[in-house]
Amino acid sequence: MLYFLIASIFFNCILVYYCIKFGIIIINVQESIEECLDIIDEKYSKIVKILEIPIFFDSPEIKRLLNELKHIKLSILYIANKLSLEDLRDDEEKEEDIE
């Protein structure tokens, strides 16, 4: 009976050690994801501001650039939504994705 108790205490100590170790890893990953989401949110707002500026030049290269910026904006939004629990998009953007 005493051997069983000692073995149980030993395995419980190992279990507690790994639970704490994995808990710390999970907390660090969560903090990293939150920092990345802040950076993504900042870049997303800058891209949205750029896309709101009216363009008076009718060059195909500029049109392609604006089209690529719109795709980048949607990609950043997609990544942010995959990494976060909340949906950060406006209702208009949700409808655009559905179409």
C-alpha cells in the first residue's frame, strides 16, 4: 500500500509539472496571437484608408494595384478572423464575402 501511495505521489508531481508547463505555453501562444492581431488590425485600417482615397488616373496598372490591395485587405481580414474568436468585420464586408 505504501509503494502505491509513493508511486501515486510521484506520478502526480510529474503530472502537475507538465500541466503547469503546458499552461504557460498556452498563455504565451495566446499573448503572441493577441499581439499579432493588434498588428493585423493596424495594417488593415491603413489599407482601408488607402482604398477609400478616390483615384483619378485610369491606368490599368493602378487598377490592378487597387484590386490587389482589396485582395490583401480580405486576406488580412480572413487571417484575423481565423485567429480570433470575435468577428471583426462590418456587415458590408460580410455581405461582400458571401457574394
